[in-house]
Amino acid sequence: MSERTNVVIASIGTLGVAVLAAMWMASIGAWGPAVYALVLAAVVVWLLVSAERRRGRERTGEESPHHGYEVY
């Protein structure tokens, strides 16, 4: 699998687990930890996506053999 696919799967899994945990915590009346779990999951997903986007930009620069400075 590609790295981008791994990021998508990890993001969906993280959000899914956080939502299920938050639903369980809300059902027992623990609203504070439920909100904390959701916010923490959102931060983790944001970090995963931003790291993949930054890595994607670096890869496109490395794949290009011409940098614009060569004279033909």
C-alpha cells in the first residue's frame, strides 16, 4: 500500500475509535473526557495529514530531474 493510503486508513481508524469511545463516555455521563477524546483524535489526524502533505511536496521536488538552472 502507498503511504497516502496508510494515512487515510489510520485517520479513519483513529476517528472511528475516538467517536465510539466518546459515545460510550457520553452514555455514562462523562462529557469532559468524551470531548477531550474527540479533540485529541482531531489533532492526531491533522498531524498525520499535514505530515503526508509536506512529504508529498518533498517527493515531487525530488522526482523532477530539472530544477530550472540547467542550460540546454
